[in-house]
Amino acid sequence: MSFSQKTGILGSYRTLNKGSKKTGMAEKERLSFEEALKKLESIVEQLEDEEITLEDSVKLYEEGVQMSTFCTEILEQAELRIEHVNEANTQ
């Protein structure tokens, strides 16, 4: 399974976490996109471990959803910036 397929699984459940949790927000705000993506990849790998406990998998899942949302927000912001640049250059 490719990384995009793995993150798609996490990303599809993004709507379950519409409200941002206060915990972990400061850490996410300090992370770059690349760091958050690496953290998300690590979470996916840990979730694939058959030895993981249910409690740990739920905690990792929650963190993964937050990282996925964070990465998506950064990508959406970058896309908007690119659109603004393109619009400014076509006028």
C-alpha cells in the first residue's frame, strides 16, 4: 500500500475531527509541513504493527487525524497562494 493510499485512509476520516483539540495544537503549529508528514508516515507504520494495543492504536489514530488535517490545511493555503500569484500575473 502506497503512502498516498495510507494517508487517504486517515484523511477520509478527517471530518470526524472537525473541532481542533487544544492538546497538541502548539506542537502542530511549530511543525513544518515536511515534519508533520514524516510524523504522519511514522504513525501509519506504527498502526500497521500487529502487536499494537487497542488503546495505543486509538491514540495514534487520533494523532494521525490531527496530522492529516494539519497537512491538508497547509497544502490548501499553499494552493491559495499559488492561485493569487497566478491571478496577479494574468491581469
